[in-house]
Amino acid sequence: MSSVAVIGDIDTVSGFRLGGVKQAEVVNTSEEAIAAFDKFFEDEISIIIITQELANQIRDYINRKVGSDVLPMIIEIPDKDGSSEGSSDQINDLIKRVIGVEMVK
């Protein structure tokens, strides 16, 4: 059974909680984001949704922790103030991690 967790600002987390996601952490700093990420990683969560702003702040840490593993799947979403720039790059990176082939435009 797969499980989903969310790391983000209060508005993002509240929205996902209203949608039924039970495992969620409101964070305001990169240190809090790392602590939440570690908690969900250790709990063997299958999908970790994190806002792009926080993911950018802890990008190196996420890359070191996850490495080339398929799970957990990290999904970055824009927060209420952010844009979705780079979302196609995320999908390409995910495909490369899962099947080992880089998609070319």
C-alpha cells in the first residue's frame, strides 16, 4: 500500500489535509524541511509532495538522501506564490530514475 505525505507552507498542507492526506508537516525553514523529509523517509512513505520553494532550499540534501532510488517518489508542486517552472524537467528526471532512459525533446 502506498502512502502520501506533504511538506509545505500552511496553505498547501491545509489543502492536502482537506483532501484526505493525513501525513503532512507545516515547515517554515530549511532545517524544518529536512527534519520533516527525514521523518517521512524513515517512515517509508512512497510519495513525498514538497513545495518547490522548500525543495530548492534542500535540493542537495534530497538528492543525497534519495540518490537513484525509485522510492520515495518526490513530487514538487508550486506553493501559493510560486510558479510551476521546471515541472517538465521533474518529469524527465523521474522517467530517467524509473526506467533509466533520458527523454529528449
